[in-house]
Amino acid sequence: MEITEVIRRGRMTEKAVRIQNPDKFQAAVKPAEKQTRCFEFEVALKANKIEIRRAVETLFEVTVLSVNTARMPGKKRNVRSAKNARVVEPRPWKKAFVTIPADQSIDVLKP
């Protein structure tokens, strides 16, 4: 799979913004060189963790410490028209949480 096909888009939700910055808890417990940042991406369904790691390291020039993935179920959609109503098939998708060192950042996904 091509590197540009692996990552679909970066996700900017409230949770994604909160986990991007090393918080006060990390500062109190971990030394500065062990603190981390986490970024969230929507990725291809067939992409595995190794492909996601390579894509992020190549595209954003950062060191990836870990990759966690979650497969999200699609939602059924009701489409209504003047003649009838029908249910559209759900489209599942996959998200990846990529952890990098705190001294590095992905500027494209900064809030």
C-alpha cells in the first residue's frame, strides 16, 4: 500500500487536542525526555500498525514511539426522498493514535 493511501486525514476532536500536549500529570511524574504527545489520524481500513508508523515517519519527519489502532463501526443512515425511504449500508473506518516524543510535533495538526 502506498504511503499516501495509508493516512486519510488528521482528526481534530476535543479528545485529540487534549492528548496532543504533555499535561501537568506527565510533567510531575515523568522526566522531560520521557514525556510524549499523541496525534489521532483516520487511516485506511487495511492499513496495519507498521504501515501507519512508516507513513507518519516519512510524511511528517518525526520519530514514532507507538501506534494504537481502533476499528470503528459504521452508522446506518436513513435516506428519505419524495417516493420512499431506504437504509444506506454502514461504512466502517479505522483510526490510529500515534505517540511521538514531546520535543517533536506535527505542525499540520496543531490546534
